[in-house]
Amino acid sequence: MVCGEANTGVYTRGKPTLICRNTMERQSRNSDNWRWLCWCESGLSLGQSRHERCGPPGKIGAHCWIYLARSLTTYFHPGINLKKIHYYSIKLYEKLEEETGQAVGFHQPGSIRIATTPVRVDEFKYQMTRTGWHATEQYIIEPEKIQEMFPLLNMNKILAGLYNPGDGHIDPYSLTMALAAGARKYGALLKYPALVTSLKPRSDGTWDVETPQGSVRANRIVNAAGFWAREVGKMIGLEHPLIPVQHQYVVTSSIPEVKALKRELPVLRDLEGSFYLRQERDGLLFGPYESQEKMKVQDTWVTNGVPPGFGKELFESDLDRIMEHIEIAMEMVPVLKKADIINVVNGPITYSPDILPMVGPHQGVRNYWVAVGFGYGIIHAGGVGKYLSDWILHGEPPFDLIELDPNRYGKWTTTQYTEAKARESYGFNNIVGYPKEERFAGRPTQRVSGLYKTLESKCSMGFHAGWEQPHWFYKPGQDTGYRPSFRRTNWFEPVGSEYKQVMQRVGVIDLSPFGKFNIKGQDSIRLLDHLFANVIPKVGFTNISHMLTPKGRVYAELTVSHQSPGEFLLVTGSGSELHDLRWIEEEAVRGRYDVEIKNVTDEFGVLGVAGPHARKVLQKLTSEDLSDDAFKFLQTKSLKFSNIPVTAIRISYTGELGWELYHRREDSAALYDVIMNAGQEEGIDNFGTYAMNALRLEKAFRAWGSEMNCDTNPLEAGLEYFVKLNKPADFIGKQALKQIRAKGLTRRLVCLTLATDDVDPEGNESVWWNGKVVGNTTSGSYSYSIQKSLAFAYVPIELSQVGQQVEVELLGRNYPATIIQEPLVLTEQTRNQLQKNGGKDKM
């Protein structure tokens, strides 16, 4: 492990080596998770506007002594599986002293997030329903309880609190030493200081790690080098999208009211004021997150690298930058007005564009893993160490964390984009977390489809792996603004119109963000037969196939088109492009398959045309027969529309008659124009991904990342049709699936209808039965056909029968829900088949 953060531990078989990028001395350590505090001889009142440093900028003054501030720990996270990372970290830290004999200075007074607006109370309710099916304790508490727990608060504006028992803060130095002691106890070898000077890949996939003390041979590398991670990545030609930002916090002198308390105050987070505050001995420590306009990025480190030997230094403090937060804090906690500042700390934190860390193997480089970009390092450290070590040992992630996949970024992630997003992410640290949230800094990237200029003024765009893709379209007179809400908002009626457009006429959607790979070679069929649980489609046809993990969980879903003998087009969702490509490439190398794999995602655009008049419109543009007999469902052909070359696949995620048209990206605008012109008589119009989601849910189409992922197996997800356990090839996960089938399922995916008011399920809400949480939704939407809410959910097998009544929690209220026979709406193909077999009455 190339390490700049020794509190991220990866334990593997044998005796792994932890090579630290810098010296781990107590007074020379400064990384994402370590904060140097400079205690001055003279105090400074919080009412003053500036802080006199006790030494020159970037240096520790002569009249100071150093200690490490405690880092915050919390069970809370809005991400579903990141809660598991937080949970494991805290449980590990609780028992670490007993296991290693090393004290860690762990305080667990709990934490309270403060709501001072009604929408913030809605956010707390939204988060509560996403916590009910997890082990984490979390409660909404009333103002009276808040005041009892934190008696120093000004209660005038407080409406509610979100309380997590067991939250707190820990001494990073002691924690690091305890983790190191534990690593040694179980056989790890730690070498430090050991400056890494180069990384050299070997032909067998191993690495030579060069240091001044000599070379170390490694089976794999884990880059956990903190704010040196960019430099480590550059050694092998990678530009990790990371940027250091300056974060300040203030420590006060002893406050009589704090000293008089009989128990430690819970950690306080004032979300509107955008600061955290906790007790520090007999005083208080609070840290704000400034707006993106006021915060400061340490961009010189990006252009020039981290200064050699950096460790003891701090940045010049700047109280003016955080003064508005200080004033808000003094209003919320009035005793601060009388307190003296004894320290202002300004140090670096490493941010990724979306503030989430990057964890896992990196696409395109064998046996190179990362654990970098930890904006909240301490709380992630223990859980990520366990997560990575399990993945390395067992060959698959222990649970789904695609939101941390380092491969969510690509060549489109420029330094300018990274800085713009880091500013935004820092400034938005405490904003309300809405469903369907969009953030607009750094957009658009270079990765736009050929239709972007044509459509940008007509729709609300969503961000998908660097691409801009229409979410919904607006008409003249409609509210065109971005209006996020926990309830139905300005897109609800327009999406309903788009739904009707596809069901009754014909619609066009830009699907260019799909990930697209060409695979060919003498072993291509053998490779795909090993990768996929489905059979390989015949030449000229397409099917839906799933890559499974060795334990039989769903790693990916792709469409596989056999274009010519031994040559395939594989298509996946935008968010899993490099995630899937890495898996395919690694299996090809591991099995020594003679294949050529090419990522053509950026070369090709995709248009979807769907609806009962889709054939009529497209037939006007080609001499190729598009009739049902000539161009069958799931068939693929190369043809031309108005002389524009297209690979057409008869498939549509809407479940209606439709084609996906793959074409050169530079032809997108021309192809779109000829289709729209040809469809004027049929009333053709655009539709976006929100309408497509509603359509696919009614057809009971599963979505990877929601109904299926590395937390689920295909049998419980209802994907039996696509899994061929009797095919000769021993595909990955086959034996595990046979064992799962023999053992029997404990839960099953079902389809629910809900009678709600102005709120619809999104996914990850708690499902209740008989007063207990028994499952969770995976995705949801409003059904414009039956005018009720619709959702997928996992429930115990004994509660999975059609007609079973359960409840779904939405914004603090449990709504009655009924399991229905799926699909709610038959697909166009099924409707046609039933008509042929038995007429309209049978259908």
C-alpha cells in the first residue's frame, strides 16, 4: 500500500507491506484526517475580525505547542451503503483499544443535526425512511429534547433535530497508532518513512515499488496517499481528479457554562448555518463550510505538486472568510459571544469532484487500486479498509458501492472541471439533499451528444457520467426552472404528457450516454459465454445478459448484440461504463482470451424512437422493410436512414414498439432532424429519462443499480428468464447460483401500488408490515396509467404473494401498499403476441 493516510488499513494474506509516502512522526503528520492545532499565548475574542498568527504564514510560531484535533465520527450518511462503511468504522473503533491495547480517545456523546426550516424537517423525514432498514440508530427529536441535550442553544428558530446516538469524535493520532499496532499483531509489515520514487508495472501484473531503501515487489498496489495521491497516480500516467481545499476551524478558550456541564455536549451540526460545533475540553470547537465563492482551493498543489516535505505547515488563517458563519454560530450558541479564540486552524482536505472518495480497482491498469479523496477520512477509514481487504481476498466487493467507484470519472474529468466541482461540493456541504438532485458547476463537459445544442433550450438536462441528457421537456408557458422538492414538483405534469406521447403516438429520446463496447476475435464467443449468465445471441440478434460475481450476485446488466460472426456490440448504462469495462478486460486477461476490446462510447450517439407510430415514421426514411415479420423484436441490422448509416436494434426500455439507433456521434443532429421531420404527421415529440422511468416501471423492467446490483442475486430479483443454468459454459457465478436455488430464497422483488397524496417513492424507503420494517423499495414513480404510485420492493418470501398488504414510509407517514401481479402494463411485444394467439378478448 502506497500510503499517505496510515489510518486506512488493508490487511491481506501473508505479510502485506504498508509503505508511507511521508514521515509518520507526531509533529510532522498532516493529511486529510490530521489537524494541527496552534495554541497561542494570547487569546483572541470571537468578536474580533482577524487572527494574529503566532508565526509567519505556513509556519508554526515559536510561542506555540502542537496537538492533534479530534476528528468527527458519525453513523449518518445519505448514501444507503455508505452507512455500512460508517457503521463498521465506529464499531471497529469502539473495540480497538481492547483488541490492541492502544487507547484511541474515542468520545461518543452523539450528534444532533438542527432543522430551522420546514423543508429541512422534510429532509430529516426523508432520511429517516432510508434508515429504517439499516442497523444504524437514528431519530427525529423535538425541540424540548434538543434543549435538554444541548442546553446552551438558542431555541428560537429550531423546529426539529436528527439525532444519532453513538456519534462523536476520536483522536486521529491514537487511532492511527492503534490501527498500526493491530496490523503488526496480525502479521503486517510497516516501513516508514519510505518515499516512493517510482512505480514499475511488470508483464505478469505485479509491480516494483521503488524507494530510497530499495525496491519492493507487490502483487497489487493500493494508492492511499492522501493529498499525494495525484503524484502517485502520475507515476503511472493517471490523472486522479483530486484537489486540496482549505478548511478552517476555530477553538475557544474555557467557557464557564461549558465547564459547568455534567456531561459532554453532543456534536452539533447547524445545516442552515453550515457549521459543526462540539465540545473541546471546557471550550468549544466549530468549523464552517464557506460558500463556493468564498472558499479557497489550493490550486498550486495541482499545478506544481505538494511542496516537498510538507507536514508541519498550515495555511494562513483567514477569519474574514468565515466571519458570517462565526456570527451565525454566536447567535445559535450565545455563550460563544463571550469566548476567546485561542486557535484558528487552516489546513488541507482532499476533495474529489463529488466529495465522495474513490475506492477500488482502476480500469486500464492491472492490479492498481485506490483509496483516495477522503473529504471525511476518519469515519470512512475503518470501513473502507475492511471493504477493500474483503474485495482483494474474495475477488468481488462485499456489497455495492458503485458511487465510490474510481471509474466513475474518465478522460472528460479535466482539472478545470475538478476544481469547479470541488468548490461546489465544499460550498454545498450542508445544503438540503433532495431526490433527483442536480448540481451545475463545471457543466457541460466536453462529453456532450450531437443533440446538446439542439435540445438544451427545450429541456431540463441531467448529468450522467459527464454527459448531458434530457430529463424532461417543457412547453411554452410552463415553469422551466430547476425546482427540486421532496414532493411532486414542476416536472410532474410535463412528464405525464411525455408518457402519453410514447403510449399514444411516437417519441424520441437521446440515449447517447450509454456505455458501448466492441468485442471481436477468435475467442470472443468463448469469453462472453464465460462472462454472461445468458446464452450468446445468434448473429443478427440481441439479448439482455448479466455478468455475475463468483458469489452469484449481479455485477452488471448489458445488451449483447451479435453483429457479425464473432463480433459483438455490448451496451451498458452510462454510470457503469468503465465499471463494466474493467471487469470484462480483467477476465479477458485472466483467461488469456484472444480478443480485441474497444470502448466506443464517445464515438457513437444513440437515439431511441418509441411508440405505436415508431415503425410508420422510420419506414419513411429507409427502403429496408421494418415490418414485424422482416425486423423482429430483438433483431439488429445495419441500414441507412436518409443515407445516414445506422445500427438499428429493435428494443426499447419503454416496453413499447421501438428501436435504438446507433450512429456516428457527428451524425446525431442530422439523424434527429430527419426523424422529427418525418414524424410531423404522426405528432412526434421528445421525451426524457423521467418519462422512460415511469414507462419501464409499469412494464416491470428492472434497472441495474436499483433492483439489481452486487447486493442481490438474479433469482430474488426476478431475472430467472435471463439466467441459463443449463447452458454448457461454466459462467462466473453459476455454481453459486445453483447453491442459492437449492437453499431457497429468503426474499423476493415485488411490485407495489401505493395510494399517496403529493409524494411518490424514489427507492430505498422502508417497507413496513405488522409494525416492523421488513424490507425496502428499490425504485418508484407515479403511474400515469392507473394514477397511483408504483414501486419495486424487496420483501420476505412469506410476504411476497400477490394481494399482500404492506406499508411504505414516505416523509414520515406510512402509506398502504398492495403487491400486484406484474407487469402493470403489458409490453407491446406481449400485447401483439396475445392478439395473434387469442384475439383481443384473451388479451
